[in-house]
Amino acid sequence: MKIDWAALASVFGVSLVVTVALVGLFTLGIVALSKQSATAGGNASGGSVALARTGAYACFGLCVAAVSYGIYLIVA
């Protein structure tokens, strides 16, 4: 049995980068929601609250799209 170490390293590298990016994107969404809820109680303008909420939903949507694409790749 022969192991293709280059292919294994490539898969490991891509998996690591995608995992860190996905976790970072989800974290940005959580931070945006926490900023939105923190500024809602204060004297923030409606535009900044709406922008934070939109940014958070965009981050979560991109996370869902990335996970869906991964499931698609596994199934197909």
C-alpha cells in the first residue's frame, strides 16, 4: 500500500483553511449580533442597528451556503 503524501497534505491544508475561515465567519456573525443587541438598548441610530443585523445575517447565510456546498460534495 502506497500513501500519496502530497494529496494527503493538500487535503489537510484545504480543510484547515476552510475550517478556520468558516469559524471566523460565524464568529463575525455572532459579534455583529451582540453589537446590535448592545446598541439597541443605548442611543444608537436605527441605521447602525440595521447594518449590524444585516451583516450578521450575511455571515450566517455564507456559513449555511458553505456547509450546504460541503454536504453536496459529499453526496454527489
